Amino acid sequence: MENKQNYTIRPAQEGDLPRLKSLMLEYIVDFYGCNPPDDKRLEALMKQLLEQKEGIQFVADNGEKLAGFATLYFTFSTLRASRVVVMNDLYVVEEQRGRDVAAALVQACRRYTAQNGFAGMSWVTAHDNHRAQRFYDKIGGEREEWITYNISPEF
């Protein structure tokens, strides 16, 4: 098995889309148990992220396989009166977990955040994803006191 040294952490590219799409579906369907999104909508999102205007995706790539990805979206914080980054997704394939791939992806996201003048990076995780919470605590993430809500639009 490879470790993080065998992977390059870099922004996703057009040639990654088939492998990245497969990995994103594994994350959405297998890991979170959600229904797969509409194929055309997922592909459109991936292509939009390649433009790096509203967000960016980083991949862990060994040249033949993707071991994981992280997705950043750009937004604003009124409290900081500045632009911020939301790490919406961080996913590493099962066989590579615990091998520093996630840490390398987060480091790339942090570096991108700093180099592009964002005020900070935030993220959320499922309340029952204890493994992720331990990882985030280990890398210096600070738990916030905010409670996340979600609502669907009315039809």
C-alpha cells in the first residue's frame, strides 16, 4: 500500500474527472448513504470547480489512482468582514485512512487559504463521525459553538 509520500496533492484537473466522479459517488452514496445526484449536475459542478472561481478541489493522486479529495467553496463572513473558505468535503478512500493523506489534503487547503488572502477556513462534520472529529482535533481544528441548520426550498 502507498503512503502519502507516493501521492501528489494538487488541484483537480480535467483529466481527473472520471476518477474524481467515481470517488465523489463513493463519498456521497457509500460513505454518507445519500442518493446519487443527477449525473449531469454532478459533472457540471465538477467542471465549475475546475474554473476555481467559486471553489476548488484538491486530489491526492499517485498517477493511476486517486486516494482522496477535498472541496473548498469561497464565501464571505460578515463577522470577519472578509472572504472565507468552507471545506465542504474531505474524503479519503478506506484503505488510505490513517496514512496522512487527509492531513496532506487539509494542509494543501490551509496553504491555499493563506496564499489567496482568505480570512480563514471552516468546516462541519457529522455529529456521529467520531473518527473525523478525532482527526480534526489532532490537526488543531477548533470546535465552534455554532449549530448548523438546513432547510429545503419550498416547491
